[in-house]
Amino acid sequence: MAFLQEQAADIYLFQEVFGDLDPTLEKRYRSRQLLTETLGLKHQHFAPTFLEEVDGREIVQGNFVLSRFPLQEVSIIHYDVPFQKRENVRPQFPFTPRTLHHVIADVEGKPLHLLNTQGIWGEDGFDTPRRIEMAKTIVREVEKAGSDPVFLAGDFNVVPNTKTISRIEEKLVNVFKDELKTSFNVPRKDLVRDPGFATAVVDMVFVSKNIRVLSHNCLDVDVSDHLPFIVEIELP
């Protein structure tokens, strides 16, 4: 929370946010509420993605956008597994529901399409038919924006040099392209079981060509098992 407050961002895009509001639950299961209260931003939108069983009860988890600017929902799209309770065992992780979350921010009278996603998980970050279809879904959603500026970000669960990502790059600019060795906070990962984390970039940011990127940084800080991205943009 302290790290997020220090950034004082206009817009935050989160994935894997618990959305329960029950005050008797541990804080981590009320992260949507606590993020809203702590960051003090007026506008929010939550995309329920799946249910997770915790101590005998089901708690919703999903993608979350917090914004200084008003937000309007466009769509919440489940890629190929519908909203349901996830099976929280590794062999079933690929079939955990995943979503593409699309809202429009009204930035002082200018529309900004925000696409926030967590992609289909797998034992590796390479192309699969399901991930190719995921990319097609993302491209269709980008096309809905027409000539309006688009900002797409999240954990794609797939590495850059794939057909999946190249399909997105046909439409948008990959902001961190070829700059990162990994997007994981490696000390939090089990490199004995999964050595690929040390050299995998699965978190990405894309912008439409009419957006000017003023600065972009991937910070090596211990706030998650992934590294946070900060991007400053100028709208047309």
C-alpha cells in the first residue's frame, strides 16, 4: 500500500484482486476495498473473474481499475472458461477463468480505453490454440475503440516472441519490447521447480499509436511476485 501511495498515479490497473467486503475477513480478501480506501481515488471498476474457496466460503477474485477520472464499463469478457469456482490445484490452473476487462476513462473530456487483463495460464509461456484465440479476442476489443486512444496492460501469461503477442503488436505498440529480462520478482519464485521465471516476461503494456509515451519503468521492488510497471502517457 505504501508503494502504491508513493506513485500517486492517476490510474491503477490490478489483477488478482479479492473483492469481498465482509469486514470480518483478513485484509487480503478485502483488497478491492482497502485499495480504494488507501489510494483515495473516486472512481473504480471491478471485473469478477472467478470464485476461490477460502476457509469454507467462496470469495470473488478479479481485475480492478482505480482512477482519478470517471469510468464507463464497455465489457468484461471471459476468454474461454466462464465465471465459476476455480480448482486451486496446479493441474487445473490452466482452466482457471481469465478475463479481459474494458472500461473507458473520461480524461478531462478525452476518452481513454483501458484494457486490463490476466491471460490464460500454462506450464510455459508459449503459443497454444487457446492463447491464439485470446489474442484474437483482445484485438477485437481494441478495434471497438476505433480511433480513440487505447491502453492495454496486464499479466498475459505468455512470453513476447510468440504469435499470440505478435497479433496484438499488429494493432498496438509494445511499450517495453525487448527491454526486460523478466517481469517476475524472482526472489519470490521457486527457481528449482520453475527456473523459467528468471527469464520470462509475461507482464506487458501496449498503447495505440496515437498515444505518446513520456516515460516507462519496470521497478525492481518487493511488492508482489511480479514487478510493477509505471507508464506516463500523453493523449492526442
